[in-house]
Amino acid sequence: MEPTESPTCAGATRCYRPVAVWLGVLGLALIARLAWAALVPVQPFSDPEVYDSFAWNLARGAGYAWDSGDLTAYWPVGTSA
């Protein structure tokens, strides 16, 4: 009895296995994510602390700014929906 060809590879010059393709995509995504995590510096902030600081600056007439006086629009006024 001769082995039969897989239906996903019938008549193809190259046969790509769906599982291998997905593993390759997931592997590339993991490498990209790890590279991003290693190369991009992140300074975590506490959202409530930042909003409180901005609110005090607004109340004092200093504008929507960091405590150093640098204006910002990075965080929109209000809370997220």
C-alpha cells in the first residue's frame, strides 16, 4: 500500500503545515515582544497620583502640567471609560 498525499498538500510544489506556520508566527511575535521589553525603557506611574497632581496644578492655575511645570496632553483630563 502506497502512502497517500495529505489533502492540504495535494498538487503543491511546497507543502506548508498549518501548525508549523502558526508556531513560526507565534515565535516571531514572542521575539518581537521580548525585544520591545528589553529595549524600551518604561517608567511606571500611578494613575491616581498623576491625576491628583494635575488637578492640583489646574486648581493653582499652573495648567495641565507636571509638577516641574512642563505642559502635557499625554493623559487626557478625566478617567478612562
